Amino acid sequence: MVVQLLAEHGHLDLLRREADDGDYECAETLARLLRARGEPPATALTLLRPFVGTDWAVRVVDDYTGYLAESGDVDAAMVMLRPYADEGQPEAVERLGTLLIQQGCADDVLTMLRQGLDDYMYPIDVPVELTRGLGRDDEVIELLRSRIDAGRLGLESLLASVLERGGRLEEAIAALSDGLREGPYNVADAQQLADLLARHDPAALARFAAGDDRSGRRYGAHRLARWYEEQGRIDDAVAVLAPRAARVYRIHEQHGLPHYAAAAELGRVVRQDEPCLLADLLARHGRVDEAVTVLRTAAVAKPALLRPLCVLLIEHDRLDEAQAAVAEVVAEVWPDPVRLRLEWIEALVECGRYEQAIAELRADPEAGSGYARERLAALLTDHGPPDEAIAMLSPAAEGWSRMLFAKALIRAGRAEEAIAAIRARPATEQL
């Protein structure tokens, strides 16, 4: 983060100095910037060469071989990549496989796939994707099926992808469906099946989405709603999601929500929860009041929905309603009031209302300590007066706070002090 900020503020001289002193982050960033400005690959190679074979080797090999290939020395790049690819380093596998394809060495890519399937080290999806368009799908399918038949788990998704791209849709659907029926399922497989059906057989998608949530049907419902929206059938999309969204509140009415559970809910990523999906759908089509009702009802049962509710209201300049929603959740389920206030702050930040968020954090009763103080320092560092952030932090700051301190110094035009702050060892590290 600090290196990127130095680059954004034009401190290329400092990046070069730090690179010469052995900082790979600075060397890599400077090489990328110079290349983007039209410098030849040789310039980047000169900057990165001292780091080859060092503790940075895994990172260096990907960057260095990229510049080697750009300079036309593909053979040297492949020789350097080979041992790292054999160890299963994802970046090396992808770059080596790409170079092999460019050199017309499809057999070598299939050999990589066999090796990955045999030693469990390769990221298998990379060589499988690299075989696209080579006319070798039958061989890839045979390799994958033989391992699945032998009990290898987690290959059904890749098999289905290869079958689909070859037009063998029934087999692709069967490959994914079989995995979903056999006990616990992979969410990504359920989403892939739903996407596949949406592309080729919407009627089958509707059947898959019907019923309870077993076998990934929930994700089928999400995709069916999107398909209806894509066709302009908004009411049908709403009809798919509305019963599932209402279920959240029904469960709350039946079982309640213990205070500790409410507190744990805050801060979760909830964009795939049905109330949020339904509200987003309604808001996209101008039905904002309905969207607010959905989220306001559900937020009492699921406090993690409080932030998207506030964001929706703030985006439509209905701040009083947003603050009332916060108060309602506090009154109904009473999780940690500090956490609730901070959810309000994060909603302001998500809407780009940085000045208001800073002002409210300054006035917060907890602003002098804990997370509220850290969040205020972070917002001041990025969006407020950097001198105020510097005053809140200190050269003795540790961890993330030390990074914020350096960032504020750079914004204040004190780049040398920022570098010194990053290099300084905090007291806890000196013990």
C-alpha cells in the first residue's frame, strides 16, 4: 500500500533508491511503471535481476519471466518457470502453460494436466482452461473422468465446463447434478449448474429452483430471478425471491434472535441473502419504497442487513429514515450499540459521505479509543486532513496503524519520514 502510494505521488526516485537497497516491492512497482511508460523490457529485467534466487524467488519468477517473454527470450522464460510449475506454484503453472500454447506445444500442456492430476499439486483448472480451443477436449474429458471414477473429489465442475464447451450439455448437467445429490455439496457447483441451465434450458432451471434448499436449489432460485430480470419479467423475478426473503423474518418470529447472535451477524457479507437480493432487484427498477420495506422488516431478524438498508436510504437522501432504522434495530434486538453505530458509519463511507462519517466519528463517545478511533484515523488518512491523522497516530504505531501513519505522511508531502516509519521496528518487535 505504501509503495503504491509513493508511486501515485510520483516518488520514483525513492522507489529506485529503495529497490537498490533490496526492497522488491519497490523494484517491482518501479519496473511496472517504467514499462507502462514505454521503457523496454530490458529496463525491467535490470531492476528485477538482483532478486532472482533470493527469498523473493516465487514472486520474482512470475514477474521476471513475463518481461523475458516480452523481450522475446521465451525459451529462457520457460526454463526458469519449469521447476516452480513442477512444484505447483499457480502463477508459474499459468504462465508456463500459456507460453507452451503460444509455442504450439499442446502435448506438453496435457502432460502438465496429467501430472497435476497425479500429484495433487497443480491448480488443475489452469491447464484445463488452457486446452480450450485446441481440439483435445475428448482427451481432457477422459483424464478427468478416469480420476473421478477412481474417487478423486472436486473435479465435477471442471468436467462439466469441458463438456459444455464441447456442446455435450446433457452430460455436463449430469456431471454437476450427480455431485449435488450426493450429500454435502459445493456452492460453486450449484451456481455453475444454475448458470449452465440459464444459458441452455431455462425451463429446467425453473424446475431446479423449485422446492426446498437441498441440492443447491437456493442458488438456482437466485439465478432464475436474474434470468427473469434479463428477460424484462420483473414481477416474475420478484415472485421467485419474495417467499425466500420473507422466510428470514418468519424464522425470527418463531425462534427469536439471541443478543449474542445479533451481534455476531453485524459486519457479515450479506449480498447473497434473499432480502438483499430482492431489495437490490426492486431498487434497480425504481421500486425503492418496496425495497426499503423488505430490508427494514428483515433487518430486525438479521442485523447484518442494517448496512445495506442504510446505504439504500442514504443513496436516496433519506437519512432520517436510515437513522430511525438503526434505532429500531437497537430497540428490537439490542446488540452492541457501538457496533451498530459503526455500521452506520460504514454505510456513510460506502455512499462516499466521508466528511459526514468523519464528523460523526469525531463526536462518537467511543472516539478516543478502540475501533472507533482506528476507523477515524483511517478515514482521516484517506479522506481528511493528513496532519490530523498524523497527530492521532505516532511514530510508535504498530501493525496497521503504522501503515496508516506512513500513508498520512506521504499525503502530507513527507515521503522520507514515511519510509523511515515503515523501516522502524516497534517496541514489541524489539523485545
